[in-house]
Amino acid sequence: MPRFHVSELAEADLDGAFVWYEAQRESLGHAFLDAVEATFARLRRAPEQFPIVERGVRRALVRRFPYAVYYLATSERVDVLACVHVRRHPRRWQSRR
């Protein structure tokens, strides 16, 4: 299984989304983080299962929430670059490569 790393910027994305969802309804932020963790588990098991969207960067959609995880994967390592709302402009994550 490849090493798994979540960048500081991706962590900040997750923190911001958690706060927003938690403000909408108590425990919704936790449900969001659970859905993201499930996506991360899928990445760990088989990172190549998700499509390449730009120059080697892959995208995995988070179930139940309109978020996408953008990451780079090799046989040794998975690097999560961003976790952003699907309606955000792509430049939000593209500059993180």
C-alpha cells in the first residue's frame, strides 16, 4: 500500500468545509469528514481507480457531499493536493501541483 499524505492546504480545505457544514446543522461537519475519510480509504486501496483530470492529477468525488479530492499517485505515494467544492473554479487546486 502506498504512503498517504494530505497537504496542509488540503487540510485547510477540509477544516473550512467542516466549519461550514457544522454551522448548517450540528454533526453535519462530522458526517462530511466521515465521507472524506471513506474517500481516502478508497484512494489508499486503489488510487488508480479514479480518472486523471489534468496532467497526472486524479479526482475522486466524495459521496453525499459536492466535494472532490484532487491527488497525485505513484506506486509508492498518494499526495492529496486539495479537497474542494465541485463548483469552485479549477484554479483553486491547479496551483497546488
